[in-house]
Amino acid sequence: MLKEFKDFISKGSVLDLAAAVIFGIAIGKVITSLVDGIIMPPIGMLLGKVDFANLYYNLSGQPVASLADAKLKGLPVIAYGAFINDVLNFIIIAFVIFMLVRTVNKFKKPVAVDTKDCPSCLSTIPLKATRCANCCVELAA
């Protein structure tokens, strides 16, 4: 079982996935900092000095001074400002990943095709073949 686990871990796809997860966590923290510290404050200023992280709807009906006060008292609230921040984080992260994948795909070389499928038996044969090795059908040039 230990050998199987070692073989599984040493496969390239598992290591690629691990690197992608670590990269995703790191970029997520950077984007969260960007949204919370740089993007949302000017938007809040434009909308009347609103801090989106503190926007909430009080479901209890009891008066509270802030979202932190409501949470401290254990009152039910809908913290929609944090949701707005999280949606912006997601959109920015998705866009950054899209741009990264798009850039990487531009540098990939196209794969040369050197095989084709036999029209009769659908087996894979060399591109320059004139006869199928499996069903012996003659192929058009």
C-alpha cells in the first residue's frame, strides 16, 4: 500500500494539482488584500463613505450600533457587505486565472498530428499509410 501511495504521489498530475492549490491560495490572499484595501475603499467613498465589510441587515429588530456589536450580542444579521466583497474577490481571481491560462496557452506549440483513423475499422494508423494494417482496406492518398 505504501508503494502504491508513493506511485500516486510521484505522478506529475498530482504534483501539478498541489502546486495549483498552493498558487491559488497565495493569489487568493493577494486578491483579497487588493479588494479589501485598494478597490473597495474608493468605491465606498463614491457611495457616501460606506465600508462594504460592515454593511448588514439586522433581522432581530433590536437596535445595534454595528455589525460587530450585533455579532457580539449573538443577534441574527445578514452580512451582505461581506458577500459583496467575496463576490468581487471571486470575479477578480477568476479573471486573473483566465488571463494566466490564456497567456500560457499562447506559448504552447501546436501538437503535430502524425496519425489518422481508418475510415473502415476506425483503428489508428500512420498519416502516410496507404493501406490499413488491421483491416487491409486501401486508403485514399
